[in-house]
Amino acid sequence: MVTMDERRLVTVSKFLSKYLRHEPEALGLTLEPGGWVPVDALLAGAAGKGFRIGRDELDQVVAQNDKRRFSIDAAGTRIRANQGHSAAVDLQLTPVPPEEVPEVLYHGTVQRFLDAILREGLRPMQRHHVHLSPDVETASKVGMRRGRPVVLTVDARALSQAGAMFYRSANGVWLVDAVPPAYLRTLAPSP
Ligand code: HQG
């Protein structure tokens, strides 16, 4: 097996995110329940766009992706993005019972969204869910994609006990429909 360099890994990962999360129809794909598509159809669709991906490359991207964004099923015939979709799909997530939801989770964002977030709560925006991180460091990295990060603490257990459904994605990201302002606090910025 040829080992891929980091740049190629990122390029293939971005390609997969685009079509498995956002525009499956542009590759002639339909997301099955759970977000799955046949690997063969994906590789054929990619080749049709002039972007050839080898099956061994695909396996490496799934295995080595820094955030475990993708899964291949046990039979090795279907692939999916684990979360982050904007395309319509039933991800067949199982709600986590309130007693298994952590007391607090974190959300990384940036200052310019803060007023709106504290006023109307966290909303899923283009995605299906609000994404929450299990620790401050991860949340901080998520916020950093947009500038100087601001981390919010989410009273997740309380929100779950109040009836909100929490889901955990295969890569440890927590998902919830929305977070009302009453369950949010800004974490004091680190010096
Ligand atoms: C903000 C990446 C105004 C929210 C990351 C965020 C993550 C509001 C942006 C995953 C708002 C949405 C998700 C409100 C939320 N008013 N702004 N009421 N509510 N926002 O990308 O959480 O690389 O959809 O704070 O690492 O940043 O894709 O969500 O800034 O895990 O695998 O609206 O995406 O992973 O942005 O990131 P996003 P996110 P991947």
C-alpha cells in the first residue's frame, strides 16, 4: 500500500466532506439512512468528476482522518460521513439517556457571534445539529477556525433532563438540536 502524504489526505478528506455531507447528488449519489453510500458508487462518481481516488487511499483517509469524520461499514462496502451534514439525511442516531450526558459540554465560537448566541441560544445554522465538544481544548480549536476563539460552557445534563435529545457521533462530537441561552455561560478567556 502506498502511504499518502498529508496534503493528499487533506484533499481527499475535503472532497469526501463536500459530497458525503453536502452535495451527494452532484456525484450521482443518494444518502441511504445513516448517511451511507456504496463505496463503488462514490469512487465511480469521483472518477466521473475527474478526481480519481484509489480504494486503498479511501481506507487510509477513513483510518487516519484527524477527526474521524468518516466510517466504512463492517462489510467494507459502504462509506459515510459521521456527522456535519447539510444534505437531508436521517443519521439514525440514538439519543443518549440524560444520566449519560456529561454535566457540561463546550462550544467554541468567536466574539462576533456572541451577542446573537447569548440572545437566541446556539442554533444549528447550516448543519443538522449544534456541535458540542467534550473538553475546552477541542472547543477552542473549533472556534479557532474563525478567529480568536471564545468558549461557551453548556449545561448539558440539565438541558438533557429538560427534554433535549443529545446524540454522540462516532468521533466523540456531541450533537443537540439547539441550546437555549439559559443553559449557556461564557468561559473566562485564558490569559
Ligand atoms: C455559530 C467542524 C449566530 C456557531 C468543527 C458557529 C466542528 C451562531 C457557527 C464542526 C448562533 C456555525 C461544527 C446564533 C451558533 N447566532 N451564530 N444563534 N448559533 N452560531 O461550522 O460548531 O471539520 O456549522 O458558534 O471542528 O463551528 O466539519 O459549526 O461558529 O466539530 O469535521 O454559527 O465542524 O468539523 O458554524 O463546527 P458550523 P461549528 P469538521
